[in-house]
Amino acid sequence: MKKLFLDIETLPVEESKHHILKDIYDKKKEKGKKVTDSFDEYLEKTNFDGSFGRILCISVAVNGEPATCLYGEEEEILKKFWDIARDADLFVGHTIFDFDMRFIYQRSAVLGVRPTRDLSFARYRNNPIYDIMYEWSKWNMQDKITLDKMAKAFGIKSSKEGGLDGSKVHEYYKKGKHQEIYDYCNADVEVTRAIYKKMTFEL
């Protein structure tokens, strides 16, 4: 069985599209919808939305191979990812149901990169997508555990100990600390794999 362990890091919308988001933001306000964020805050949160957010990198590890990070032009990252994913039997990650795999499919559609797999996102199962967060909570939506907490529970060195986490990726990116982000993404994958092996009693 080919198991593909993965993690992504994302960025907010690129500056050339800020005017599009400004139009969407203003229309929400005009319609009387409650807008609690400033426009700058609104832009920053687009890194959670594949409509306008961007993939900075995808780290992958196949079975027992070391994690490797795919980075560069977003379209090329996606093409490389889907090539690797072509014959994968199981996709493993943390929150990949709600974020990583959903985001990858959204950006693939936006950029015209045809996925090599049409995965089922049916809930309450662990194949072909094994989300360690949901498997841990047994699909209790109120019990969303962080990767950091899971690592510590299993006695695994957390990938968050270096001071970088998802909330700081854009800040590091603007400072040109790209390699640190790639290394962090790889570390997330290694921790995810170690937790998966603990949860499935492979260790």
C-alpha cells in the first residue's frame, strides 16, 4: 500500500488581486452583513480559502521515505503533487479533510491543474483519506486537537518547538525566510507520520 503523508503551507491573496477582494469586502458591508475585520485583516485570512489564497509549498512523504518539500510556482507545485499522488492508496495528514486536501483541490481547479485522483471526502471513514485529528477524536467535531498537542501526548518531538507555526508563515515569507518554512512543513509531515504509526500500532 502506498501511503502519502502530506502537509501544506499557504499564503494570503497576491497583491495584484487586492482590488477584487476589496469589491467583495465592500459589497458585504453594503448588504448589511456583519464585518468585524478590517480590510487588511480580511486579506490576511484569505490564506484559509482556496478561492484566493495560495499554496506556498506542499511537503510529502511516501511510506518510509524522508519528507520532501515541493515549492516554486504554485501551478508547478500542484502538478508535481498530483503526479506523486497518482497511485497513492491512502492520504494521511492532520486536518486534511477540512483544510489541506480541500485547499489543494480548490487551487487545482482555479489554476486549471487536473487532479490525477478524484478522492471521496465522505465523512466518518479513514480511507482514502486518513485524518489523524478526526481519527483521534472519533469524529467528535467539538474535540479538534492540535498537531502540537498530539505530538506531546505521544512523546514525539513537536514540529512547533522552533517557534514557527502556521500563523507565522506569512510573516516568515515576507522576511524571506522561505527555507525555514519548507523545513517546518517537512517537520510537520514527519511528526504526522510518527503519530499515525502510533495510532495504528505500527511502531
